[in-house]
Amino acid sequence: MQRQVALIKQSLFDQGYLDEQFMELEELQDDANPNFVEEVSALYFKDSARLINNIDQALERGSFDFNRLDSYMHQFKGSSTSIGASKVKAECTKFREYCRAGNAEGCLRTFQQLKKEHSTLRKKLEHYFQLARQAGPKETARRPK
Amino acid sequence: MEKGGFSPVGLRVLVVDDDPTWLKILEKMLKKCSYEVTTCGLAREALRLLRERKDGYDIVISDVNMPDMDGFKLLEHVGLELDLPVIMMSVDGETSRVMKGVQHGACDYLLKPIRMKELKIIWQHVLRKKLQEVRDIEGCGYEGGTDWITRYDEAHFLGGGEDVSFCKKRKDFDFEKKLLLQDESDPSSSSSKKARVVWSFELHQKFVNAVNQIGCDHKAGPKKILDLMNVPWLTRENVASHLQKYRLYLSRLEKEKELKCYSGGVKSIDSSPKDAEVNSGHQSPGKSSFVFSGGIFQKATETDPKPLASASLSDPNTDVIMPPKTKKTRIGFDPPISSPAFDSLLPWNDVPEVLESKPVLYENSFLQQQPLPSQSSYVANSAPAIMEEEMKPPYETPVGGSSVNIDEFLMPQDKIPTVTIQDLDPSALSSMKLQEFSSNVTNNTEAILRSWELPESNHSASLDTDLDLSWLQGERFLANTGLQFQDYSSSPSFLSELPPHLWYGNERLPDPDEYSFMVDQGLFIS
């Protein structure tokens, strides 16, 4: 079971879903906060959902206020770095580039991709945490090999 | 003391970030550093908290992008109103943003994702700021500061039965000096040739006039002052940092009046070294020790008017004889010499007479950098004199010292009035480099350099030779902690860029290249 958990985590890193920030979070986890990483992750997804919503609405309005969109995305990017969501972060960067170029089409496309990555990550992490909890506390603290 | 692991327990940090995830993470990280953390999701809320308990926090860490208020604005408010060190954070590391942070007075600029090691060293900013405050406010007036730093000082630095507060300050000064030196042992990080605003006499007069015009200086904001001053090339930031210093100067004046260790506003400088020490301590401990020039000159001169010189007096190592006559000079001045340039600048009307009788002092060095119309001839006279008689004329000391003093006031550096000791990294401080310096500089600058030479020969990579021996304990401590400062160079944060801006007591010891620049342009900058 624990091995399974370890493998899942390793694959998340290998596939580029997560970067070393996630490991940093794991280091922070201790007896005082035994579920720290999971809590942070939950917080991230909750907050990022809100941000995605904001951007969705802004895009739907069709006015394409690039400055505003860029600002939202800046926020989103900052947030995504908090748990090491590297694929999501990459999409953020792309989006901002399109914003700066004033490319509405590019923005829309990238945003769809971003939402996809975001959703994928969330599912994977939920799965991971679930297993980790079942496997026992030790697993979450272990570094992937 | 462990190497690289030191972080003061209980450092009170206020974290401001609109991102709840980061707020949670930072809180955890800071708690792991054993700091006392307060989190805040809104800039306005943060300001409210800070204003409510003016002395309730040691350092503020804030994100740059926040919905209710620009992080830079918060930075400015905190810097001006509370003079707390502020660290900016962002996921965006664009140079322009970082520069903006610097201009607004940030102590550091961290990139997200932030690492533990970066947070572990934030206490150094607090220490640095405290030391600056001490120097600014001078001597006995410094009662405040964080508990932790006081406790720490007492535990590590105090020794000897001298005036405790002065002792502590001097040691703080040394500590910071060491801190900065260690920081800047990386030559690439030393010396920046950024253009700096030189607050000349005229400029300062304009500033003061503007402030007075506005009325109560508390209501005077940098923008208003800037508008009134009508100096096209001056920026609001320049004025803001200058204003901050000016306010500090004013508060110092207040405290000086309350000083008990001095009689009648004259920094009593009897013949005893202790007094001299107190005197220099009164001035601005940092400066005093820095300006060994005072010390060196002291040797030769009997009538050293400069309290600065007194700094060296207490240091047996430098073998400097602190002339007890500092008293003389002081009397003539109002405010006392010990005050940095502010003092010498503001009561200009009083100064000239005194100057004539006591040529050098502040005015002299000041003049050399920024020749004042009324003093220009004087400067011309004294300068050569100084050059030749380096060790002799009584006023030489003050020159070195005064240049430093004046600099303090005149050089508002981005609200980060730390000394560019870094320019003199430990290896650079070797006699050899000092020789280089000497060849490039003139007069007082040379004097200042020479002063540095002395301590250097005594202590390797230590500028504190002129300082109290009793400080040695602290020195050892620093040697340990110094190692952790290596983190600075490896840290990707903005901090490693700081050195050029770091002023020790607003004095600046430029590297050879800058030296002539400094002499020409007068000192620093912002």
C-alpha cells in the first residue's frame, strides 16, 4: 500500500505535475501539523477555483481587458507556485504571454488547457492523499526516490 | 552558537498576502524558524495592525500584488510611518519590479516559491535596521528595540563596566559591521555605481523650506514637499527617504535634550576615555567607530574636536589616543557635533562662525563633497592642509568623521541608510587595497581610508579593531554567525544586491573606483 502511494507520488513528480515545492511542503509537515500538505492543497484548490471563476467571467464578458486578465493570472500563478503545480504554472505563463500580446484567441485556448491541467492535478492529488491516509502517516513524509 | 542556524526566537513577523495558501505556508515556515507570526490577508488590515501596536512587530513581509492596496504603497507607509524593515515577495522576479522594491525601501525582495533558508535570515534585516536606528537616534536615547535583540545583545555582547547602553550600541555597531562585511565578502556584490541623490546644502535648504512652508512636518508628505521644492530631477522617493531621515534627526534632537549623560547639550567630553566613548556613542556609535579617521587623527592631535575620534579612544588596539578635547568643538555647535549631518546642516547660520575657528569638522568634509558657497574658500584651504598633515591638524579627525556624519544626513539612500561596508569586503580591507584607495582619493577620503587601515592590520577581516576589546566576545560570536551570512551570497534574493546600498551608520566606504566618484560627488545617494 505504501509502495503504491510512493509510486503515485513519484509519478506526479516524474510527469511534471508537481515540482520541488511540494517536497518543501512535505518537509514542513510535522507533528504539530500532520496533514499539512493535504490542508495546503485543499486550500489551494478552493482558492484557485475562485480565481478560475473570476477569469471565466471576465472572458465570458468578451471585453478582454488584458490588464485585468493578466492581473488575475498573476495571482493564479503565484497561488500555483505554492504547492508546486508546475503544469498549471506553465499554462499561467503562457496565458500571460498571450495577454501581453493582446491575443484573445490564445488566451481562451490557453485558459481551457489551464483548467484541464488544474482539474487533472486536483483529481490526482485527491487520490494520492486518500491513499496516503489509508497507508499511514509515514508515507506522506517520505521523499520520492 | 551554531553556524548558519541562528535565528532569533520570537522575532515578531507580520505576513501580508492576499493568497490564503501562501499565507498558510509562510505562517508554517516562519513558525518553524521559531518566529512569532501574525498573518494578514489585506494590506489595509496590516497597516491597521501595525499602527495599533507601533512597537508590536519587528519585520513585515508582504506580497507585492494585493487587491486592496499596492504592496509598494504598503511598503512606503510602513517605512515612513514605522520605519520597520519590509521584505517584498512576488512570483514575478522582473528586474523592474525588484528595482521598484528597492526604491520604495524594501529590505529584500523574495521570489515565490520562498525557501526556508530565505526566511531564516530575515532577522538580519531587523538587526541592521535597529543598528541604524541606534546610530540615528544616538547614544543613550536608544532604549527601545525589540526585546529579543536586547536580550541577545546582553547575552553576547556586553562586557566591561562602561556605560552599558553605549557599550551595547558599539557592539551592535560592530556586529552589524561584521554582518555587512561578511555579507559583502563577495566582490561581485560590492560596489554599485548607481547614481545617487546627493543632498547638498542647497537642496536640503529647499527641502527644509518646503517642509516649513507646509507647516507641521508631520503633515508634510513627500509629494507636497517635492512639489514645493520644484527640483525637476528629484523623485518623490528621494524626498521620502530624506524626509524619513529628517524626522529621525528631529527626534534625535528631542532625545538629545533629554540626555542625562551629557551636560547642557554639550557632549561632555572630559579627558576620560569613557566620556569620549560616551560621546561617540552619543553621536552615533556606528559612525564613531567607523570613522576611525577620527581615531587615527586622534593620535596626532590634541585638540580633536570630533567626538568621532572618541570612538577610537576606547579601543586599545588602534593605539589611538583619543584627545579629550572633543568638548571644545562641541560647544561651538548647536546642535552638538555628535549629531550627524543633519545637525551640521540645519543650523548652518550658526556653524560658519564656529567653523572658522575650528576649521575642519563636519563642515569641512561636507564642504569637500558639496562645496558650499559660504565655505568654499575655507574648504580649499583646509583640504590641502589635511592632505599634508593628515595626522596632525585637529580638524582632520573631524573631517573624516564629519564627512561621515554629513553623509549620513545628506545621503538618503533609498531609505536603506546602511553603509556600503560591503565595498570594503574583508579581503579588500587589507592594507593593500587601502593603498589603492589612498591613491585614488583625496583629503578626507584618504583620511577615512587610513583610519580603516589601522584596524585592518590588527584584525583580519574586521573593522572593529578600533572598537572595544570587550566586544571581542561578540566578535567570536560574529565569527560564527558570519558564516551563515554566506547564505546571502547564495541566496537568490534581492538581499545579495543590497550591499552597495548598505550603509553603516550612513557612512560609506566606497571601493576604489567609487572613491573618487564619491569625493567628486559628495557622498551618497539614494
